[in-house]
Amino acid sequence: MVVFAVPAEVAAILLDIEGTTTPITYVKDTLFPYIRDNVKEYLRMHWEEEECQQDISLLRKQAEEDSNLDGVVPIPLETGNGEDEVEQVIQAVVDNVRWQMSLDRKTTALKQLQGHMWRAAYATGHMKGEFFQDVVPAIRKWREAGMKVYIYSSGSVEAQKLLFGYSTEEANAAEEADMHVAVVVRPGNAGLTDDEKSYYSLITSFNELFLPSST
């Protein structure tokens, strides 16, 4: 087993989610498809709620900012003309969300709606967080050893909390921030170049991180 010795001065461990703690397939094949497939039903069910209306307002504002982009779907204002109009607005939101997701956009408006949808799915048991088997035991061990463990991800804060609360490549940037870097090679992740393989310390499991305090 390859061992990466964590330098003695390290007091915290910073983890990515997608492809590091969680299979990349879970994000691509479960989380995002859930949004695309269920956004209309979610909007119909929560339409009258203030939180949902705030999400729509934020998406509408984003659509206005995106008005110069090809394919953008504007979201009309309601005028109170009944159910048909509501359905038209809902369809516009659905089309806008799917358009943003097709471009892999990470706008605050999109993330906010996604987070609220995932929260509802986790709370009702329609979805469970998925992690590699070594993740939870490793985090417990690190915390017991006095290490602080943080998550850094492009996903929303709420989405990250939900993933870890309902459970069953940032290497260059991290190095530029003077961090000690180990790249976790997981099933399904994009392959590394020969240069990357020779340059970075590679591990296949968190069990291969050796803490000085554990001696």
C-alpha cells in the first residue's frame, strides 16, 4: 500500500467532494438528473411557498442578466391571470434550469434551487448521500487525532451539508495556495496525464494518508 505521510505542520485537511469523497457517478447520474427530471413537479408542489418564489425571482433576475446569451429562456412575471399563466411561468423556469444545466453553469440562482430540491429529496428519503467506504472512518480518525476537516466544492453550502447529513480537480489551485497535495485516484475519475502522475502524490484511499500524530 502506498503511504502519503502528512507533514507534521499540517493542522487541517481540505477535501473535494466529486470524485474524492463521493463517486463522480453519483453526482452525474443521481444528483443532477434528479433536478432535470423533477423540477416541474417540485415547482408545482411548492409554488405558493415563499422560499420557492424567492428561488424563481432569483432565476428570473439571472435570466435577465443572461439576455445576451444564445438559448437563454426568459422567465415572465405573473399577472395573476390564473392557472394557465402559472403553468407558463413554471415551464419557463423548467426550460431555463435545464438550459443552465446543459451548459454546466454554476450560478447562485441555479445552485439555490438545486439545494432546496435536494433537501426535499433527502428529507423524504428519495435520495441518500453516497461515499466511498473509506471516507467516514477516515474523517472520524482525523478528527480524533485533532485534525480539522473542511470541504471545498463548487456546489452550494447547503448541497454539501445535505450530502453529508443524509448519507449511506482542485490540485493545482491547492498547491498554489501553499497546501500539501495528494490526489485521490477513484473509480470513474478522469485519467491523469503522465506528468500529473509523476508530479503529484497519488493515493487510492484515505487509509493511505499517514498522520504523524497516529504514531
